[in-house]
Amino acid sequence: MQRPSFASREEYARHFIDIEYWQPYVEAICERHNLAPSHHIQRGLPGSNPVFIVDERYVVKIYTRLFGGAESSARELKLYSLFARFPQLPFPILLAFGTLFPVGQEWHWPYIVISVIPGTNIGEFYEQVQYADKLALARYLGPLLYKLHNLPLDGLQSFKPAWDGFVSFLEQQRHSCVENHKCWKALPASLIGQIDGYLLPVRTLVNQRSRPLLLHCDLNQDHVMGFLKDGHWQTTGIIDFGDARIGERLYELIALHVGLFHGDKTLLRAFLESYGIDKMVEKQFVHQAMSYTLLFEFDVLGPILQATPSLRSATSLAKLAELLWDIE
């Protein structure tokens, strides 16, 4: 079997969700782990790595060297091993893992095989989901994320409960923040020009007297699975822990509020109440949350600014923060 090879990121982008290209590798993985035959292979949601659903039973995820694949593969393997100790959690189950090729000088293409979480991501039906069901989802996610955040991390080398990794990550994001937003072009130039003066210092964003928690970090509408049944949304679980890290729980709110709740403050309040963290909404909450939004690893503001005219009317980052995060 020939090793996948791409001359550039552009070439990889043309092939990474191409079922015909990856089918021999997916079939080889399934056969290696006695999961064959592979009658039906379909692609998963586009992300950074090739993901394929086999016979609606298995998910095969193959990690590219690009986009931090080495770190992401190690991270997810460790987490799914942890989740296996808590089968009551609605997360995928690790079924197999390995590498397509021996570890050496060339990229070995690590992979995992996990169970399918039934259903479709809520983003496919979001406008059809009744508001009462969105509220129910927010209240469901509160205690679920509380359990995730407080899972025991003993023995997980990649997830030591210490602040140094998260602080270093935030400092890197702080250093590249303005350039990131210039590249993303979601914010107008007038607001990008305010970033340096607006961002809170990292030492203010991280309460190092508290315990760092295990965060999903990308719980947007693509990663909540379920069904629309008899006109009502029923959640079956959450997926994709490739961006998980140890950190400050406020950082968890960014993808959740902006990418899943679409900035709806009533949903955010319902989540916070069900999680039990009303006390985190203190005097600096709005400024802290907006700082984390600006420092977030991905462009979360582009879609919500495009969809929400009232947010686009903000003439300052402070006003945008108030419109997006002030839930008092």
C-alpha cells in the first residue's frame, strides 16, 4: 500500500475528504482490526483530518502531519482511553488504533477507530429545532460539561492538571491575535485596531489559584449529535475531542455560546445555571469572555457577525462585548 503523499496543503485540501482516494486505507484499517467487510463508506464532516463513517457503525479518523496532527492524534487517543472508564458519558468509544505505516522518518499516518454517535449534527437542522428544545439542550450540556471538566486526569501524560501549557497557549494567541484577525477579516479594521488596548492580560484571564480543567474547546453546532424526531430534537452525544486541552473553563464558553447558541444569551444563562457556575459571572465576566473570544484559536466571530446585524453595528470592542456577552 502506497503511503499518502501531498506536495502542498492545497493538494491535501483537494483530497482529504475524497472517499475514492482514502477507501483503500480505510478498508485496510477495518480488515486489520477485524471490522471488515466495509460495505458502505461515507465521509464525515470536513475538518483538519480525513474522517470516514463505515457501515454507520465505525468512525475511522486518519491524522495528517499538517495542522498539528501528531499532537491531535496523541490527545484523542489518551482521551478516548480515559472515556472508556466512564461508559455512561455520551462520547464515542475507542475500538482500535494504530499507524498505517511504521514510525520512522516519513509520516506514519496514525489513526483511531471509534464508535458512531447516532444521528446528525444539530447544525444540519438548527433552524428547525424548536426553541424549547434548544433550551433543553443548553440545560443538558451544563451537567455534562461539568462531568467532562472534572474527570480525573491521573496517568494522562498529555493532560497534566497544570497551568503552564494553557498560559503559554494564551500568550502565543495574544502575540498573533491582531494578525489573526487581519487574516480572518471578520472584524472591521477599526475594531481590529482596538484589540491591543482592549485585551486583558493573560494573568488576569487565568485564575491560577483554581484547578485547571479538561475542556472540549470546540463544542460548536457541528459537534453535538442527535435526531429530529416527531418535531423535537433529541441529543445523542458529542464528538470530536481533537482540540481538547487543560485550561480555564471560561475558554469553553466561546465555541459553545458563539458557535452553538449563536449568541443567544438566554441559552447561555440556561447553560450556566445548569452547570452551576453563576458565580463565574462576576464584574469582569464580559471583558474576560470577549478577550477569550478574540484570543480563540479559530475565527468564531465571522459567522455570527454575518448573521447578526445588531452585532455589526458595534463601534467598539467594549460595545460588541456587551451585545454578545452581557447576560445580566
